[in-house]
Amino acid sequence: MESGTLEKLPPWASSLLSSARVAHLGLLDDAGRPRVLPVTYAVFGGAIWSAIDNKPKRVPGDELARVRWLRRSPSAALTVDCYDDDWSRLAWVQVLGSVAVEPVRDDALDALARRYPAYRSARPAGPLLRLSPERVLCWRAADTR
């Protein structure tokens, strides 16, 4: 297992982080229980950005449980992985840090829209979640350098 920053990731880990379509965001709920949620994301400006998007929700974005939880306890982990039945191809990248809940920013939405066509036609209303990396871990089963 290697650790470091986004800028110091080995090429294979940077590629996995930039190409994975979904990540899993680990956070703590109001009772301190762990929760893991699938999220769309983009690496931009030294941070990982995710948006509260326009998919149907029971409450507005600012009132969502995950937003409430992150405002109360901003520590989080974002994980992307590559699974294969051939276990020599397994790999993952995990970004540990603090999440800030922020208003919508065009530059972050542009980064998300470059990755996800749905965001081009229907820009997320937000808010945005900005994960500031404090530690980055990566691992893979086989070294293919």
C-alpha cells in the first residue's frame, strides 16, 4: 500500500481515480454510525468534488441527511476501486480528508459535466461537496509498471 497526495499518486492510481465512473463516500451519520454512499465526482483544483444533483430526493439538497452529517462531522473517505474476478487485477484508491459543503461553482460544475453527460444538460442545483485530501492511499494486487 502506498500513501501520499493526489499529485504524488503513481500513474496507475491517477488513471483509476480519473477513469472510475463512481466512487463510494464514507462518512458518519448523526449517531456516529458509518455510512457509505455511491457518488459521482471529479478531481479539480487539488480536491475531489461531488454535487447534490437533480435526481429525485425527498428533501432539498441543503436538507439531505448526507449534507447534515458532513456539516456536523466533515471527516470522510472516498474510495474508487477496480474489481475483477482475476484477483491479480484488483486495485483501489482511497482519499481521506475533510468535506466542505459549498454553494454551486461554475468551475467545479464544469469539471463534473466533463465526466458526466447528464450534468451537461441538467446542471446540478447543489450544494457541492469538496473533499480536501489529507492523505491518499492506493493499492493494487499486481505491479504492471
